[in-house]
Amino acid sequence: MSIQDQLKPLMERSDRQLDQILSASSTASGRLLEAMRYSVFNGGKRFRPVLAYAACQAITGRVESADASAAAVELIHAYSLVHDDLPAMDDDDLRRGQPTCHIKFDEATAILAGDALQTSAFSALLNHPTPEHLPQLLSELTAASGAMGMVAGQMIDLSAVGHALDVNALENMHQHKTGALIRASVRMGAISGGATAFQLNALTTYAEALGLAFQVQDDILDVEGDISTLGKQTGADAALDKPTYPALLGLGQAKMKARELIDKGLSALDSFGSEADLLRELARYVIQRNH
């Protein structure tokens, strides 16, 4: 079975959860809800919710146990993309081959839609089927998405434009900007399924390697990809004079770095059986993908 065939039911499950959450959103503005739905249902890969489901499966947890966590991480991801695309941030016109939220609607609506998606993520966790896990899940999501995680990474990224960063500083930026939410996706899925401390530690090592490899591959695709496949402008990092792995290491060394990280992530799964095979496939997919 191909990776796409394995992912399809989990992506569809994620979409159903997201649709239920947004359909239940109480808002006085139809335009706001339209912008929220536009930003969530615009062709995303659902990589983070799939990771949550796969981590839950890896510890033989029931997949439905991860529904709330999967929805929460994807809503945070969607909000972050809306805000990242804004003129004050990365100033992008295309996202997944479609006009970005602020182009489709307007800048103020995009800001508010992002705000609403962020709070919807935390609301989604309140429906977790095992309330005893809720404090830990809230802590994971808060740390990953806030000033200790993704937001900090975006601030470092903005501050780095036009400045030289070494590889260690670049890694620190990406561990926050991209890696923190990927790490949370895996950990929250595992926690939702009742992971032991040993299992959670191993999956955290996997997730940290995966998150950094994901960003290295993004940097590579910004050089090698094409707009029709990526669904967004290529060469944007170079145009903005942003530090990237290909710029610092060269394209060949950047590809080697991504492969080394995936090998590290796969090694962290050695104590798991076939129940973790989807996590293994996802790791390989990260550096094989073209979008």
C-alpha cells in the first residue's frame, strides 16, 4: 500500500473533525467564518494531524483518542500560515496554489481569522475523550505554539533577515518555528493514547529529528521546486535574504543533512514494532516529497 493510500483515511478523518469544529463555531460574522474555512480547507497535507494519529497508533492506542489533538494542531498550523503570509510577515500572495487569506479577503479579516483559528484549537481540546490528559495536552500545545515555540521561531526568522546565521542558530530557529508544532503533534497523539514515559521519550527524539528534516526539505524545495507543484512562490527565501540550509551548507550538504536527520528519527523507533510503521513511512516521505 502506498503512503498516500495509508494517509487518505486519516486525512479524511481529520477533515471531518475540522469541519465539525468550524460548523459549530458561533460567530456573528459570516465573512469571518468563511475566511476561517477558506484557510483550513485549501488543500493542506494534514501532516501534523496524521502524525498525531500515527503516534497514537504506534503505542496501540485507539485512533479516535487522538481526534481532539489532531484537530488542535492543525488549527494552530492553519492560523500560523494565515499570519505568516501577511504583508508584515512573509508577504506571500499564494498558499497551496490559491490566493492567501489576506489577498482573498483583506488584511484585517485575515488577522481576525487567524486569531479565531488559534482559539478554536484550544477549544477543540476541551472535547478530549480522556479529560485526565487535558492539562498535559494544553501544556504541550501552549508551549509549542507560543512564545517558547512557534511564535518565537517566527520572531527569530524575521530578525534574521539580512543577517548572517551559523548552522546552530539556524537550527535553533527552525526547532521553534517548524519543529515545535511537529514535536507537539507526535507527543500529543502519544499522550492521547496513553503513552508510557519510555515511549514518549523515544517518540520525542523521533519528532525532533523529523521536524528539523521537514524544514531542511522545505529549504531545498524553495530552491529546486516549481510553483505549479509547490503551490507557492519559489525562491522567496533568497529574495528576502533569509538564511537557509542550502545557502549555508550548499544544496548537496543540505540533502545529506536531511537524510541524516531521518536516519536518527528512524533509529528512535527501534523499540517499536510494526504498529509504528506509519511513522517510519512518514519520516521517509518528508525527504521524498516535492511539495
